[in-house]
Amino acid sequence: MRDFSQDHRWLSLNTATIRKSGGKDLPLPDIIEACVRRGIRAISPWRDQVHAAGLAEVSRLVRTHGLELSGYCRGGMFPAADAAGLKAARDDNRRAVDEAAELNAKCLVLVVGALPGALQGKPAHKDIALARSQVRDGIAELLDYARQARMPLAIEPLHPMYAADRACINTMEQALDVCDELDPRRTGEPASLGVAVDVYHVWWDPKLQAQIARAGRDRLLAFHACDWLTPTTDLLNDRGMMGDGVIDIPRIRGWVEAQGFDGYSEVEIFSTGNWWQRPHEEVLDTVIARHKTAV
Amino acid sequence: MRDFSQDHRWLSLNTATIRKSGGKDLPLPDIIEACVRRGIRAISPWRDQVHAAGLAEVSRLVRTHGLELSGYCRGGMFPAADAAGLKAARDDNRRAVDEAAELNAKCLVLVVGALPGALQGKPAHKDIALARSQVRDGIAELLDYARQARMPLAIEPLHPMYAADRACINTMEQALDVCDELDPRRTGEPASLGVAVDVYHVWWDPKLQAQIARAGRDRLLAFHACDWLTPTTDLLNDRGMMGDGVIDIPRIRGWVEAQGFDGYSEVEIFSTGNWWQRPHEEVLDTVIARHKTAV
């Protein structure tokens, strides 16, 4: 297992972490500048942040600074209530692949979606099996496109508390079942289809260690770190700083690295009430410190 | 599958549902009276409510009215940070078995506990595997005691969002693994060890149907209904009224009844911001109506 205690060379910043500074929106170029100044070598930006700054400009900044992208956030949201919605999702996911390729991301992270309309508080139906079927079909189709672009797709199992509105793939086992069905021969180098392991979403799973072993090096495309707070006061925006919660992050990282994973450890914190209210410089300095002691 | 649309003969009320009326505490005798007046034939009371009213008095009321108990809430909370804590949990669980037997409950529901201290915001450690080991040992020991009292133990897998502070058994598969380990021959009639299926906790699980079939009639000791709201605004106290959320409750009830389950359907709603603020008569009437249309 790699020693993270001496430096932060394997730290990547998911740019949602400092999406806000002192409660105000912080543009992606400013986020990149703050990372570069601290020797952070990799980021994982969100599409809305990239679009706001302009893909060409972000691509230029990334290349100028020699930044790597541990992932691109995010594709997915496959289910829809009608054919037009399914087509719109397909087209948007292809654009996400293209953007990820332009930015030379290690993978496109997929938050696969769930019951159509649920995120807006108006679920079109209650058939989660149907949503899962649409997710499977959506990934199958996107996989062909992504292979041509040589862009690995990383299915991110989301915590079951997001099963209704954000992602109906909720365990590593379920994600790997999809991988094995759609890509049984584990094609590509790096793999064309795999998973993103976010400790926040999977830490509770009694089968986690076994499923990480099942994934193996080729299906482990990304590793995300943050912490689970007790109490957790918000289902979405109360992700904790590493070390402030109950997840034994080094243990999980050990399982992942035992499979040969040698990529970045991506820090991803959404925190409406806490970190997003603080100056981003303080947040970044804390992320760097905690990455040494708690990841 | 039983037809619930014509009457509410298979409705049981978990008494947490009207723990408060108009925002104020409602004593268990008043809850019982309100149930009896509406022809509700079964309840599942919480221990703190029973203790407040007095076990003997509650026992008298239950017998006088011919009420059944679909379960008794609750035993569990096995993990502890030291030997004294483990012993205290053991002793308290034995008292819970005794109380359940006095009230002639169908089963003692087990919310098994998780990281010691986490519920108070001060987790003693981060070793969920240790907590799970203590849970296994605690159930094993309690099972001997419960068998003598002829009181079935129903492990309730809790939603993974409670893995840190309330229950580290989080899927039906995990609960049934414990059942199979501790009671491989499925002893007792009714079974001495099984599960409580609460749709709120397990609806998201892609393996739910298969695990219900694995459980079979003898391990299916209780069925709990409420709904998952989108959005859910609180991790504990935002359980929805049946029909207000996204759970396909009849589908899950169908899976359970296909195994031969013919017990009560227990309605259990915690709702700080909504139902607990309303008059309990309104809540009960709504429960009865929704039990006909959405369960």
C-alpha cells in the first residue's frame, strides 16, 4: 500500500469540493489555479463547471499546467419516461464522452440515474426494475461509442439512499454484474468498463472487500474519498472531510491497492453547511493535510 | 395475495406512528384506545412507550381488548465499547424478551446496533467488522434465552444509511446469512430466528425478491410498510405515508405472501415534520385508507 503520509502526489481534487468558496460560486479556472499553486497534480471536474468556463479554455488550462483528470463528472442519468427522454440521455452521454476525451480524462464517471422525474420530486413511476433495465441498455449503447473514443466508463454505485432519484445501481456487486454482462471479456487497456469506488457510497457494504477483489485491477477505474458523519444531517450535501467521520478509509484503500490500483485518490466533498461556507484556500489546505493522515 | 382493499383486518399499527398527536406526546393507553375504536386488531408498541405506561397496565389493556402484537419494538443494540456495555446490552435484551413474552408478541424485533457511541455522535471506533461480530455473538446468546421463552427473534435489516449508528445489518442477504449460521436447521414453530421485512429499509435492494424467496415462510416473521419520499429531508424522521412515495409496496408484499406469509402488515411512520404534527385521529384514518389503496 502506498504511503500517503509524506506528500500529496496521489491526491486528485473533485472540483465539487470547492465549487463554492465562502458560500459563493468559485469558477473552475480559479479552482484550477488554486490546485496548481498547491502542487495538486490531478482534478476531476464537473460538466457544469466546464461548460461555464468553456471546454476549450478548460482544455487549455489543463494542458498548460500538465494536470491529469482522475475522472470526468459525469455521464449517466439514463432512465427516462419516454423515447424522447431516452434519446436525449443518449445524446448527452455521447457529448460527455467527447468532452472527457478532449480533457484526456482517465474515465467518464457514470451516475446512472433512477426513477425519471424523482430528482425533481415528481417520479413518473415506481418501477425500479424498469429503471435498471434502461440503465443497462443505456450503458450497453454508450459503451460502443466510448470504446471508439477510447474513453473508459466507470459505473459509480451510489449509496442506496439515492436509489430513487440519482442512481439505481447501489452496490459494487450490482455494478460488477452489469460489467460482467456487458463486457464479459474485460476488453480494453485500460478497461473499457469498470467501476468508481467512492467510500461514501460503499463503506457500509458487508460484501465490499469481496467485490473489490472480484473487480480486480482492470475494473477499478477510480477511488474517491470523503467521510460519513454521525449524525449526517442532509442526504446529499453533508459529505464529511476525511477523518471527521466513521469510514476506515485506509482499510478500503488497502483493499483497492491490493488489486494493483495505482491511480489517484480523488477527494469529493459536498458540504452546503460547512466546507462550502469556508474560504477555498482553507478547504484545500485541510484536504491536503487530511489526505496525509486519514486516507 | 390477500385483498386488502375491502377492510383493514390485516393492519397492525406500529405505535411510533402516533407517538405524537398535534406535536405532543400521546401515551400508549390513548393510542390503544384510538386503535380499538377503529377496529385495528394489532399493534407493535415501543418499549419506551410500554415502560411509560407500565408493563402490567399495557398487558391488561392488550388482553382486555383482545389485541395482538405483530411485534415488539425492540431489542438489539448489541455492540459496545467494553465488557460492561456488552453485558448491559445482554441483560437489557433478556428483559425485552420477557416483556415481549408477557405481551404475547409474535416476535421481538431486533435493531442490532452499530458503532458504539455513534448514535450519540461519538463513535468509539470505525471497525464495522467488529460491530458485526459483536452483533452475531449477541444474537447467538440471546437466541438461547429467547428459545426458552418461545419468543421468535426477528432481525430487521436497516437501510444502509443507518449502518454507522443504528444497525450494521443492512441487507436481507446479510440478515439471512446470520440466521443460517446461528440456526441452520430453522428450528421452532414459529421459527426461533428470522427477519422483519420493512419496505423502507430494503425496497432499493436489487436482490430483494431473491432473498425473500430464500427466507421462506418460516423466516419471514414481520412485514412493515411505509413509503420513501422524494425528496427525503431527514435521515430518520421523514418516513412517508403509504402512497406518498416511490416504493411499490404491493409488489413487495406479493413476494412476501408468495412465500406463505399471512401475518399482519404493520404500518410504521416516523414523521417529525408532518404526521406527528397532526391530530392522531386524522393520521389513523389516513393509515386505514392508505392501507386499502397503497399496500
